[in-house]
Amino acid sequence: MLFKLIVVGAVLYGLYRLAGGTLLPKKPKNQPEETNDDGDTLVECKTCGTYVVKKEALFYKGEWYCSRECLP
Ligand SMILES: [Zn+2]
């Protein structure tokens, strides 16, 4: 009786490992290759001409702006 429970547990654990083994490696492969592009790229503010890092710049109607003060 107890042995049967251990076998069932082992099978379930095997299936769990199998599912985890196939699901986890998918994440790094799904990442797009252009992820390192929008990190430290500099963009020019349309209003004042200041160059700011893209991740801190504001994109509005096809143009880049350094801050809310420069937004039209
Ligand atoms: Zn500006």
C-alpha cells in the first residue's frame, strides 16, 4: 500500500520535472534580439535640442522630448 503511494508520487514528480524542464528554457529564446537597443540610446529633444537617454525621454507624436516642459 505504502509502496504504491511512493510509485505514484515518483511518477507525478517525474511529470512535474518534465513539464518544468520544457517550460522554463523557453523564456530566454522568446526574448527579441533588439532588447539592448532601447537602453542607453541618446535621442534629441525636439524643443530644446538636449540629448537624453531614450529610456528617460518622452515620445510624443513621433518626436522625442527631454521632459514634460518641452512637450507641445
Ligand atoms: Zn527639451
